[in-house]
Amino acid sequence: MAFSTCQMLRSALSTLHSNLPASSVQAHCDGPCGVYDPASARGSAEAVVSMTKKLLELQPPSGNDPSAWAAYNNTFSRFVAIKEEQAQQTKNELLILWTDYFKPEHLATFPNLHDIFWKAAKLCSACKVNIDQSKADELIKAVEAIHTMFWKSKGRNDAWVRAS
């Protein structure tokens, strides 16, 4: 009896599925919210620029004072960790925009879209493994270019405003 009940249930579910198929949906968060904005990439890229600047300005202590060196090493490692985390966050946000928001039809308006995103993702990686102000500055410029493309694709001209 239980076997036939299972068969009946499978048959009913199969019939329901074939008669009422689910529509495909796409969104950055695997839900149909449709909310995209390059602002989060901008904020994390700004943090990369800021932390890179702080790292380059950080002066090691003179002498052999263990507590001064401990404080320096703690600050240095915290700044590096933040820089790397924010570079990865920037990359994640850019990849969401690139792979989920932008569609093949956007290439007609932005023929260099893939190149810009690819280079921006590479800059995120470069900022993670180096302490290079020029790479950080290139990253923020790439994010600005993506910001401009994004809002133009929506028929808007939203201003690029940095928090720092």
C-alpha cells in the first residue's frame, strides 16, 4: 500500500511540474530582487586606497623596544588584513555586477565592458598582494568607470561621489 501511495504522489508531482513550470529568474543574491548598485564596490575600493596610503605612511619604530615593535607589527598586520579583505570585497561586488547585472545587449553600448571588468578584477588581486598606491588609484578609477557605465545603462547620470 505504501508503495502505491509513493507512486501516486510522484505522479501527481510530476503532472503538477509539467503543467505549471517555474519561470527562470536572475538576481545578484539568487532571489528576484533586481537590486544592483556599484556603490558597495566604490566603498570597498575607497577602503583599499585608504589602507594602502596608511600602510605606506606607517613608520617602523627606531630601536629595539619590543612593545613599540609589537604595536607596529599589530597595526601593520591589521592594515594589511583590512586592505586585502576590502580588495576581495570590491572584486566580489564587481563580479556580481559583471556576471549578473550586465547582459549581452549591454555590449552594444559598452563594447569594452568585459575588458574594463576583467582589468578591474585583476587590479583587485594586485591590491591584495601588493602595497602599491598606483594600483589602488587605478582600481578606484576602474570602479568609477564601471559606476558610469552602470548608471548610463539605466538611463541615468548619477554623480560619482566618494566618501573619503
